[in-house]
Amino acid sequence: MEAGMSNYDEIGAASVDYLRLFGLVALGFMWARMAKIALPKAEGSAFYTAKIGTAKFYMQRLLPQTGALLAAVQSGSETMMEFAAEAF
């Protein structure tokens, strides 16, 4: 974050990954809340059982992407900014 205060390339390089990271974490929080509510109601209810299954899927298959996104956010802008404009 401090690097972005003095180098705007850092902000641009991290922005998309940061937004994706925030989205995954926010949705993970919401799925956790839904699962907490669904858990006591799941027995005999296909709807609540599906909610819990979907929450598990999200936590096991999608939320782990946050580790890679965090690494990308923290990696800086150097490799991205090395390219000359003519390379595009």
C-alpha cells in the first residue's frame, strides 16, 4: 500500500487482482453466513441442504484462489511495466 502512495503504477498493477480478491472474500463471508443459518434447518430440506453444499463448494474450490490473488497484489508492478509501449 505504501508503494502505491508514491508510484501509481503499483495501484494499476494490483487493481484488478485486488478487486477479484475482495469479491471472493466478500462472497465467502456471505456464504458462511448463509451456511450458518441453513445448518440447523437442513435436515429434511432439499433447499437448505443445497445451500450447505454450495457453501462447501465455494469454500473448497473458489475461496482458495485468494492466496494466488494476494500474491499477485503484493508482487508489484515491475514485470508489468518493463514492457515498452511498442510491445503492444
